[in-house]
Amino acid sequence: MYDPTQLRTFLAVAQTLSFTQAARRLGLRQSTVSQHVRRLEDTTGRQLFTRDTHAVELTEDGEAMLGFARRILQVHEQATAFFTGTRVRGRLRFGASEDFVLTRLPEILEAFRYDHPEVDLELTVELSGTLHERLAAGKLDLVLAKRRPEDPRGELVWRDDLVWIGAERLRLDADRPVPLIVYPPPGITRARALEVLEREGRAWRIACTSGSLNGLIAAARAGLGVMAHSRRLIPPGLFRLPDRAGLPDLGRIDFVLVHGRRRSTAEEAANALAAAILAGGERLRRRGG
């Protein structure tokens, strides 16, 4: 009933919230992407997106279709692999940024291991900046991380707003330096926070530094300061600071997949995991239970 090609296009639009970005990801014309979505909407008899000249948003039916599309494609790929007899093998060195520790990434990795039992998966969890450095050094095969503003590489998984977060009771004094809770260098959110504060001429101080997301969360919950964080991944017990706090806008951040130097033993496995992450990308925006 549902065309896998149309479902893949739907997922790409749902994850990027952009017909243009989805077309780039899939290597299609934007008109083709629109056509796939329109045909899927015709098949379901429901509107899956609301869209105007400024924004694309999922409808309630579109949100429901996310889970169905992911499961349909997963079963489709399992059946294809079974009947074609293809087997992905090799050692895959995969790096994921700290941002995904509290999401449902483990579920995606578990499903990947089930589908590809002959892949020896090595997982590295680190700062995005560190992962990019290790990828460039040939120590990783595939990375899921935030993208540096000056770096055009990588396949967009989703784009999100960076926001200031802290404890609910936290109050900032406009006459005192902003207390920051940050990753150590080369943390990408750290660099962005310092950059916007410097640009606005706002004084700041480092209240806490930790290479662990859990360490940063503990410091923020204790009310030690504020931290820059993805809006869709705000941890439990922390809250977005209101505009009246007077902090400068942090802009948006891209979460991307980047392949390393292709090695014959890792290329096929890296492609398979990248496809699984892109197909289940909406799950990365949800906290694990």
C-alpha cells in the first residue's frame, strides 16, 4: 500500500523540515520530493505536513506516520537482505556525540546489530569537536555529531535551535558576568556560547567545565549557571531560559553524519548504519525511557 520510495522521502522531509534539504539529501529535484509527499498524502487520505513560504511542520497525522514509515522501511530492508542473501561484515568504528547519550540512539544501534550481526561495532562517545578530529585522523569510520559552522561536510540528520538552559529557580544578574557551564575545548556549543557573548559585549565566567554530559547536567540542576543546548534535547529537570534573561540568541545547529576515509572493510557497514540512523532520525530527538 505504501511505496518505500515515498516513505523515504517523507522521512527526509520530516527530519529536516525542509523540502530543499530533503532533496539534497536524497539527490532528487525539489519538485520530485513534493510529488512523493503529495502521492503519499493521497494514499493515506491525510495531510502530513503544513507548509508555507517560511516553514514546514508535521501535522498530527504526519507525526503518526513517522513511526509507521520507519517500521515499514525496516521490515522492507530486512526482507530484501534476507532474499538477496546480502550480508554486511567488518569492523565499524562509530562515533556519537555526548548529545545523544539521553536519546533513543541505543535502540537504533540495537536494531542495527540485529539486522547486521556480522558487523563488529565499536562505539566511541565523545565531544563533537573531538569526534571530528578523530575522524580526520582516520581513527573513526562514521560520526554522528554537531557540525562546525565553517564545515560544509556531512549529511544533515536534523537542524535545531541552540538555546540557553538552566535550573528553574536560576536567576541571572544583568550586572554580573554570565556563569557558564561548558564542555572543554574543542566543544562546539562552548565555542558558540563564547562567540555570541563576546559579540554582544556581555561579560562571562566559566562556572563549571566537564567532558561529561551528565556532569554538565548535574551542575546546571544545582544552579551553578547556564549552558547552551539543543532545544529538542533539553534534559529532564532543566528549562529554557526566557527572553527576559537577556542572553543573546545562539542561532541554529546542524546534527550530521560524516563518513571518514573509506576503507573497503568499513564502507558497506558505515553506509548501512548511516541509512539506519537517517531512517530512524526522529527517534534521536526523543529522550530514552
